[in-house]
Amino acid sequence: MTEYVQTYKCPTCGLIASGSGHLCHPAGQGAPFTCEFCGKTVDDPRHVCPPMLNKMEYICKKCGRLAIYDSLLCEPAPLDGE
């Protein structure tokens, strides 16, 4: 059986976002969810916990939010500036 991920058009950048969407404009769908890093059940799509902080690799050039995965941001740029 194939499981499909719900997608939507991000109102911030116009790109197609999957899952819980871009952190720049979180859809709020799928809440509550379990954080893959700390295991807590949270309602906030912008949840950041201590285990996540060392894994942050990208910053959004539009809104300045940090993320672990580039797919979570509208205009991702590596934190190391490369």
C-alpha cells in the first residue's frame, strides 16, 4: 500500500510544501505531533528543543527562521555561509 504525504502551496513563497509545511508559514495541520528529537508531544509546529539546536543547518533568507532540513524553509541558506 502506498502512503501519500499531504501537500499544499506555501502562501509565503508559493512553492509546494509537504508534511507539516514550511516553518516560515506553518500550516498547523497534523498537530499534535511527536518531536523526533525529544519525544515530546507538542502542538507548536515551530517547536525547538535542546537536542535540535546542535543539528540546525539552515536559515531562511526570507524570515530568518532556523531549521534542520532545507525543505522546511522557503528560501534556505546554509548556516555556515557556503
